[in-house]
Amino acid sequence: MAFTTRPELRGTFGGVASTHWLASQAGMRMLELDGTAADAAVAAGFTLQVVEPHLNGPGGEVPILHHAHGDARPTVICGQGTAPARATVAAFRELGLDLVPGTGLLAAVVPGAFDAWLRLLRDHGTLSLATVLAPAIRYAADGHPLLPGAANAIAGLAQRFREDWPTSAAVFLPRDRPPEANEGFRNPALAATYRRILDEAEAASGDRVEQIEAARRTWARGFVAEAIDRFCRTQRVRDTSGRCHGGFLTGDDMARWQAGVEAPVVHEHAGYTVCKPGPWSQGPVLLQQLALLDGLDLAGMDPAGPAFVHTVTEAAKLALADREAFYGDPAFADVPIATLLSDDHAAQRRALIGEHASTELRPGTIPGQGTDDPVPVQAPDTAGEGAPGTGEPTVQDKPGDTCHVDAVDRWGNAVSATPSGGWLQASPVIPELGFPLNTRAQMFWLAEDHPNALAPGKRPRTTLSASIAVRDGQAALAWGTPGGDYQDQWALTFWLRHVHHGLNLQEAIDAPMFCTDHAPASFYPRRAQPGSLNVEARFAETTLAELRERGHGVRIRDAWSLGRLAAAGLTDGQVRAAAHPRMMQGYAVAR
């Protein structure tokens, strides 16, 4: 038996795995109350907003996959909000901007997480809104031990909070100083927001479903939307452009949007149906990588050896290049997803994988589709450098962070979700609500002919992605990871090591990880580092030497710094769950 940092958990009742132990415990509490995987995921999701405020918040977004036992495939609940009606390419050009700023109010889209979580609760849960919100409200009101990563993030932003974002200082510098790691931390304003939503819902009806619907209305048309509208209209805040701007988001934008339900994009692989959100996310990148790797002898490669790392990395480069050229909101852009996942396209692209690392961005060619210029605007390397809160919410030098949660129950239902956005680095806190807005619009390109061009009512092509693999009507595995552009690289490597090399869930999570920054980043200032290869220091020196010989720009990262995977699934009637040890906060619970 190989040593792992913790066991792969097994049981028969249910399991929850997430990026924070308190969220996993909150989810498991719902299962113990006879709740479903949906109830567990919702409770965990709201708890993550409180205990990981540097990685997500109520003003953020979430893609959710839900699989009902016996169904052929899951459904996708899209919690990615849309661009405001006044957010146009011309409007940003008039402000003298070539890129959407990475912080502040201009980059806010409709916050989608709240409505998506409640739609999941309404349609697939059994517990009351009060029950699933109770852990989050308790931790916000009474306090929780502040994560070291959150304490570091607040300390790094303290000057900005004091000078530019005083409403954030009021929440995150409560004693006029950054809180220390593991210090008890409270957010009374956020607790009051959720208590008021709950009070209004319970006053509207005694019926569970009607209470959930009332809460959705309060969020989209009531005091929450009014506070967001007022803040964006009346405040001008400094962002990564170096200038002060207000926001485009209005109460009307909030009222017009609700979380949608759609079919997943799928690919058959190794006897499983692997299911992902559509091309408004980067989810199909994982499926394209699987298509490229189909037919290759992955099982014959050492899962930590140079051939495996090289092959998987080169496949990632090709899939990410297609992402840049073709992906966008399919309600606005004709995304040729069937062609991108076809055998013919994969065969053409697979032929480009050689013995040496590519340093070129090489999207495929599909006549009449996509864009000839996948990078319409390239920011200077120095753009936004050093600006607090720029881009994705990295934790000091640890790249790739957001949140993730997976849940399975004893009836065979499963949920995978990756909440993010609205983190404390992004934008100033709205004082009446206790949370900031998201900056997801920074993922749009300000080029009208690009599939991911900014347009009112359009979803930005997010990095957020979740995964469920189905076999014989059973959710064999729900899994995912934080990590921005790395999400569908790390999730793929985990999957390949589990399926093709026989590693159990914890072994596959613990194994040394790698990823590339070859493609343009999805976050401001949209930099690319062609040919780069990030590897954890635990790889053998012989492996690193061969990767360098193959032309990879190898960069050694800390031994336990890449990938924050969580996973939960069902096999032969048994629940299995595992979570990452990196950053010492992810946890799985199962029995």
C-alpha cells in the first residue's frame, strides 16, 4: 500500500469533499439530517463564502453539475451571471480602456452564485432554506478561525483598503489592523444580510419551495439588488487601470437574470461518460484533452514520468489554444463544440504533438468558425503588475485558487460545483451587505468579432469548471479543483492517473502535479508564457532533466503547491471521497 497524506475515505452513507474542513462538515451535517447531496452542497457552498472570503463570496458565481441516480447524465445549473446592459465594447473604449480592469466595479457582472445554489436546493434538495443557511450564518455572526491564506491576503491589501476601499477596511480590518492567522473572524454585516433574506422568505410563506422562491426574489429584486444598484451608481473606486470608475451593474440587470439549467457537454472515455459545463466555461477543454489522448498508451507511461508529463502538457496547449479561438457564450457565439470534440478534429490536432515542446499558440482551423486572431489584445507585460488584487485570487506565491465542493448521498445523487468570484481582493465591500462584487467581466475581450467579446447580457467565458463521470447510471465520480486556467489541467491529470494508472482517489490527488501557462491567461492583464511548465519539486531530477531536453521551460514550484483537488463518488455501492493536503485546509468527510 502506497503512503498517502490521508486515507481514501470509504463508506455507504454519503460523503462531502471540499476546499475547507468547515464546509465539508457543514455539508455532512445536512446528510445526517436526511438531506440529499444537493442539500449538502448548498450548505457547504454558503459556508465557503464565509470561511474562504479571499477565494469566493456571495457576489460571485458558480457552475454546478447535479446527477440524479439512474439518469444517463447530469444537468448543469449555470450560476455564471451576465454582463450589464450598459457594458459594451464602445463604453470601455470611451473610457480609454483596451482591457476590462481586473479589480473594481467596471468588471462586475450579475452575481450568479446565490440564485444557482437556491435553484439546486429547490429542485433537488429536501431541507429548508433555514437549515442549509444555518452554518454560514453562524460562522459569519459568531466567527471562525481565519485561514492563514485569508490573513495574508488581507495584510497585503490593508493599505488599499484604508486608502481606496474604506468599506472593505470596515469589514476586514475590524480593529484597524489585519487579523492574524487563526484569529476568530466575524462578518456581522454578511450574517445580517442572510438573516434578513431568510426572515423575508419565512414571512412570505410556510411552504419550503415558496420560501426559496421568495429568497430568490429578495436577492434579485429586493434590498440586495437595491444596495448593489445604489453602490455601483454612487461610488467611484480605483481599479487596476489606476483610475477611479463607477460600475455598469444595475438592479434591472439583477432582475432580468436567473440561473439556467442546461445539458452538459460530454465525451465517452474509458467506459465513462465524462460531463462538463458548456463553452461559456472552459469545461470542454478537459474533454478536448481526452479526445486528443484517446488511443495513446497512457497506461504504459509512468504517471510521474517525462513521457506522461510531456504528452499531457502538449495536449493541454492545443486544447487551450482552441479555447481562445472558439469558446464563448453559445447564446451569442456559434461555438462548434461538436467539431471540436470530433474524432477528425482530435486526429488532426493529435498529429501536432511531437517529441519537443511547442512554444506556439496553435488553435485549430474550422472554416467560418472562431477567430483568426485568438489574442485580439495583448497587454504589455508590465500592465497591472503589482496592483493589489489583480487577476485571479492567488494566495501569496501559490497559484490557482478558488473553491470547490463535491457531494454524494446514499441514494446515488451527486453534485460537483466550483464557486468563485466576489473575493475580497476584487472590489470594495458594499457596506449594507457585507460582501464585494465579482470582477468576472475581465475575462471578456474588447474585440467585437471574437467569440468571447463583451456584449450586454452575455456570459463571460469563465475558467470555472466542475466534473462528473457517469457509468451505468451511477455518478462514479464528482471532482474538481480551484485554479483558474489550471482547473481543467489538474482535473484531467487526476482523472488520467485514477483511470489509467489505477491510483485511488487520494493517491491521484497526492501525486506530484504540473501545469502550463502557455496560453493567454483568462485574468487581467492576460499574459501568456509560451512553453512554460510548472512542476512540483517532488518530481525526480531525471524527469525534470528530460523535460528540459524536450524544450519545456521548467519552473520548479514548492513541493505541495499545485492543485487543490476534491473528489467524491460511488463504486459498487460504496461511497469514496478524498481531498487535497495542499495549503492544509481541504478535507473530505464520509461514512
